Amino acid sequence: MLKRFTFFCVSIAIGGCSASETAAPPPAPPMAVKTAVAAAAGEMVLATLPATVVQPPGARVAVAAPFAGLVRDVAVQPGQAVRRGQLLATLISRDAMALAAELSRAEARRQLTAAERARMDALARAGVVAGARADSAVAADAEARISVAAAQRMLAQMGADRSGSVRMVAPIAGRVASMAIEAGAALDGSSAPIVIEAEGSRWLALQVPERLAGSLRPGLAVRTDDGQRGRLETIGSAIDPATRAFAARARLDDGGPALNSGRLLRLVMSAPAPAGAVAVPAAALAADNGADLVFVKGAKGFVPRPVTRVGSGDPAVITAGLKAGETVAISNLPELRAAAQR
């Protein structure tokens, strides 16, 4: 009797285990797929490239000594901010003294010719001398006056005065980028010992890869990572054999903050999107054997559909395979792909 009862209990236990093992698993919860709606595309990203802030033409000026001479004193230091016309250094020059002496001689001649002109004019009116002599005196006085004006302009342009002192001044406002000059040093008049660089810039230098050269042109819109906008100004015509890239320059719109030279930025270049193109988040695209596809929401779920993309970046611009207003998945793409293959 005991053996029968034991067998009965074991049979019930085995049967219970078998029923537990064959029970159907609970259904998987539905996927919470995030979606986005395709909208008409206004522009497309052509490329995102690194760029360096550079100075535009005329923003870096070398200050040359106009005459040979000795440096009497230096008024600035490297890195110092200067305004336009500010004194940088003073020279003592024999050439400047000679030019000042020439001015003095020209002024002395002018005094003589002015007096002679007045005398000849009076004699001509009195009929003592012929009018031609008065005309000659007028011409001589005019020539002397021109010589004086020319010598005065020369001294002023060279920053020299009658004592032979020469003032080297800043031609632009900015900062002293470099200075190879000190008091007591001799300058030969052919060197530029001080360089002034304008503070800040809105110009950017970049290298355009060879593959993009045909799609970029001056005037294309650009923007930086922080939202500053501008345009592509120039693209070089010669490719660098080492980098296989073209040199290009872009300029940010005026009104923004000046950027320090040498600063590195990421520059996004854009162009108008083709007619009829739509834009969706880049997360909506999945790769399929080198092609792009999206999962479009339909009545029975998400259906994979191949599309044609142009440009790069986010959002993705689609020219074929998708229409404005259609809803696409932007999450759970691997799960949707697996479900579509079952």
C-alpha cells in the first residue's frame, strides 16, 4: 500500500513539472517607437569641416623704419594693445636731417621768389619792365612753392620733423604681434622691426577635400557650431598634392564677436535643398547593403522603404522614397528590421 501511494505522489509531481515546462511564455510588450514627421527641406548640409580663424588682408601690418638711423627710444612692448597713430618708437636719422635741411632751403628760395614776384609785378604795372619778366617771376615763385610743399609732405609722410627725429607710429589699431627693436640699435631703413596685428577676426581658413570641390562655390552659406553664420568667400584653383585638398576662405557675418587668431572651429557648409526634398532626423535612416532605408508608419505597423539621401549631417535630406507628412521611426530600428524579416 505504501509503494502505491509513493508512486502516485511521484506521478503527480512529474506531471506538474511537465505542465510547468510546456506553459506558453507571456506575450512581449509592444515596442515604444519614437517617430518624426517628414517635412519640406529648405537646405542641406554639404560638409562639416574644421576651420581656423585667420586675419584678413590688411589686418597684419609690418611697420618699417622710413630712414636709416639710431633708435632713440621704444614706447611699446610685445603684446601691448595700441590705437591707430600711437607712437611706437623714435629714431634719429641723418637722412631725415638732410630732408629737413632741404625744406629749409626750399622755404628760403620761396621767400626770394615771392619778393621778386612782388617787385616785378609792381614794375610791370608801372611800365618799367615788360610783362614777360613779371610772368617769369610768377612761374619761379610757383615752382618754389611746389618745392616747399613737396618737402613738407615728405617729412610728414615719413614721420620726421626738422630736428631729424622720426616717429614710427601704428598704422592700424591692434596689438603688437612682434618687435625686434631696442633703444640704441641701428636700423638700416629697409627692415620692418615691428608688426601690428588687428585684434580678432571674422575670417576662417579651411581645406576642402577633393571630393567636395565640385559641389562647393563662393557664396554658399556656412555656420559654426555655436550658430554664427556667414558665407564661403573663395576656393583655391590648385589642389595641394600632399593633402589632396583645396584652400578656401570663409567669412562670418559682421556684428558677431571677434574671434582670436588661431582658434579652431567646426564649420558646416549648406546649400539649398533640391525641389521636392524632405527632411527627417538622421536617426531615422538605417543602412541596408550600402543603401539607405527608413521605416514608414502604416496601418499595420512600420514598413521598411528605401530612400535616396543627399548631403550629410542632421537632419537628413531625402530626395526620393519619402513624402512630406509621412511618419517615420527614429528609434528601435534594429527591432523593426528584425520584425520585418520574420
